Amino acid sequence: MNRPNHDDRRDNVEKLQEMVQNTIENIEEAEETMAFSSPEEREKIEEKNHRREEAIEAMRAEIKDEASARENGQL
């Protein structure tokens, strides 16, 4: 019999913060490689970094929501 996994969100803030940090590091590494990239590759890197920055904004908003839920005892 399969039981659904319990939705344990107590450490979501920490997981999201780690994801933000990893994404920032990916952006920085990508920017370093741009110096050695062709114009086409640079454009792709810039587009990907833009999407990464948008993802960071979304993750930070989710961090706020999760932190608020934690403070209000909803977790």
C-alpha cells in the first residue's frame, strides 16, 4: 500500500535560500565564461542569466511567503 509523503515544509526557507545562492553562483560563473565566448554564445548566456535572475526573484518571494507562514505557525 502506498502512503503519500508528509508535506514537511519546515526547512523550505533554508532550501530556497540555498537554491538562490547556487543560482547566483551560476550567474557569476556564466559571466566569467562570457569573456571566452562567441557573440552568439554570449547572447545565449545573457538570456539564460536573465531567466536565472527572474527565478531568483520568484524564489525570494517564496522565501518571504514561507517565512511568514512559519512565523504565523502555519507550518
